[in-house]
Amino acid sequence: MLAKVLWLVGGVTALLIAGVLLLHLARHREQVGEAALAGERPALAAVDHSALDALLKKHVDEQGMVAYRAWKASEQDRKALDDYLAYLGSVDTSSPAPTTAQLAYWINMYNALTIKGILREYPTTSIRNHTPVVGGYNIWRDLLLWVDGKSYSLEDIEHKVLRKMGEPRIHFALVCASKGCPPLLNRAYTTAQLEEQLSANARRFFAQPRNFQVDERSRTVHISELLDWYGTDFAPTPAEQLRVLRPAFPASDTLAWLESGNITVKYLEYDWSLNDQTQPAR
């Protein structure tokens, strides 16, 4: 009898696994841009981000909130974003370029592709409405951009390219279209300004109480879940992460007690609501 039950359970499990695999293989993928043609292509060190810069100045405010409704309503601006992404995809990524140029290129690509994905779904209240774990279109995995003859998803750009470049401050620049994520700059990242832009955005991020709070009396730090997910990109342990990140914390000169260890770290709940100018702040 037991053998029969186990056989039935095994059969049902196999069917479920097969169904999940079929859903995964059959899910819709959205391809952006075109495979780069052979011939002369822009060099990575010379990429011009001015088109994105103009769009961000027009549709993103000082708090990093996006006018998705106005952007989607403008055929001209939607086309300008598509053209910019196609331009990035045509770049010769194997050409020599300083690390700052490479970082600016991939960060701008990630943010522009995220905006493209949200405009595709808008109106919506959260990017998480479009990131199912099983089956169906997932914006992080299935929105694809041709880049130098290869197809990249948002997950590919973040985990297979940017995180491997060894600059953890990318986590204060990559924007997941949510209020809990770092604020979207209303300027494009550039080779010349990248260092200051990354540091400034880290300070802006931790200046928000939803991302950073301290209680010296209980020696407790409440910090964004972003550090729960990616903290080891900065340092191996939470205590070491706090030491590394301390210069970006508000009133950092009063936080010497963070260096002494024996600190309790708690993670603040991430706000996944859309960073939309038309939605009220929580």
C-alpha cells in the first residue's frame, strides 16, 4: 500500500514539475532593439548618454519620482527611449574603456530598460505585479535587450555584468521602479561624474528614514532590506558593512559607536509601490 501511495505522489510531483517547465518554456519574452549589424559601431568609451539625460530631466523630479503617465502619453519620448536603448545595444562592448565608462553604460542601460518595462505595463502600482515566480512574463527575466549581438535581461545586467565589476555602490544607482529603491537621478550617469554620482546617491538613499534609522541607546541599526539582499557585496558581515557604509549615513560623524561592534541590525520592509509622481507617498 505504501509503495502505491509513494508511486502516486511521485507521479503527481513529476506532472507538476513538467507543468512548471512547460510554463517556463512557453512564457512570453519581450525583445527590445535589434542584433547589432557587422561593421563600424560606437566604441564603449565614447558612448553618448545625452538622449537619456534629456528624458530624465523632463520626466523625473528631484525626489526620483517618474512621470510615467506623461512619458507614456508622449509618442516622441517613448520613441526617444527606444532609440537610446537600440543605440546602447549597437555599442562595441569589447572596445577598450575605463571602468567608469563601463559602469555608466550598464547602469544607464539597466535604468532605461526598467523604465521601458514599466511604460509597457503602465498604469500599474508596482513592478512586483509583473514578476511572477512561476510562469508568465517576468519583467526582470523576460524583457530583453540586444547588446552587441547578445540578449540581456535586467537580471543579466545586474548579476552577470555589474555585480561582477566589483563596485558595490551600483546598488545605489540601479533603480527597480519602486519607492524603496534608491532614487532615480534626473540625470544620466556619465564617465566624468560617476564617482560623485554614486556617492551622492548613496547619501540620498540613507537620508530617507525608510532606509536608515539608528537607536544608540539599544545599539540597534534599522536599515533597508537592500543590505539584507546585497550586503555581502560591501563586506562579509553586517557589522563590517556598517563600517564601510558609515560615510554615506546622515550625521556620520556622530556614529562612531558603529565601529565598536556589538550592534544589532534589523532590516526595514522594502516599499515596492511604484515610484510614480501621480501616486501619493506612503
